[in-house]
Amino acid sequence: MAQTTLNYLNNRNLFSTHYLESLVNENPEWKEDVTDAFNLTKKLYHSRKESWSRMDESMLEMFLIRPILKEALGHRFVPQAKVELGARRPDYAFFENDGILNEALEKKGDR
């Protein structure tokens, strides 16, 4: 009986198939252990699993998205940050560390 390969990839041409199948695995980010982040995300999800479908977008952000971003993934962010005059506001502005976040907040106060 011939052995078949499972195709786990559904490429929509955003990236080349060669990159997705071969090169992406060489990035150090793919070698990180994400078990703790995954388990915390599952715990947050299951904590209100029966309620998610009744929540609106702002409630989902408050009780699921923001805790995942902050607690599980360790991101530093500002919601609905103004990025430039007259520009549309992104849902979140992400910062590499607390120093850069504080610097951005201080500049915002200077305007």
C-alpha cells in the first residue's frame, strides 16, 4: 500500500509554498516553546466558554483578546492609538518594551 503525505498547508499565495514548507521552519520564532502561552489561552477561553457567543465585540476584547495579548503573549499595547493626524485608528498599537511604550505615551501628551 502506498504511503500518502498529509497536506497540512492550504496556501492562498500570500507566501510561496517553498517558503511555507521549508524556510519558515528555520526562523528562530518557530523553535520557541509556546506551551505555556497556549495553555493560558485555553484556560482563558474555557473560563467563559458558554458566554462568548452572547458578547459583543468590546466585551470579547475586554475578557478574551486583551488578556490573551497581555497575559499569554506578553505584548505591550495601547488600544485605539492615534498614529498620525487624520489617520484611521488601528485596534492596537504594539510596542517592543515598556520604555518605548512610555516614550510614545509621553510624546502623545506633548501634542
